[in-house]
Amino acid sequence: MTAVADRASASVPEPTEMARAEVMTAAQQRRAAARARDLTALLRERPELSGVHAPADLAVEAVRWCA
């Protein structure tokens, strides 16, 4: 009977692990927002770069549609 209880508690992450994951997720979101902001600024300043890298163009268009 204790083996079942041990397995159930082993699958639940500790609160510190959950907090760390939330902090990492927030940091990842901030980095992604900063990259999108910088990429948008770059393509606004240098329009000749548009069309050079398709994923960059897609990201800029996504930002424009969200604004």
C-alpha cells in the first residue's frame, strides 16, 4: 500500500521546481519579446533586409498583426 502512495507523491514536482519552471518561463517570454522587438526595429530601420530570412519576416508579420 505504501508503494502506491510513494509513486503518487513522486510524480508531483516539489514547489521549488514549480517556482523555478515559472521563473524560467517568464524569462523565456521576456527574451522572446525582446528578440521580436529588436527584429522589428531592425527591419523598420533597414527595409532592404526584408525577404532575406523567411523566419524573420514571419516573426515581424506576426508582431504587426498582433499590434
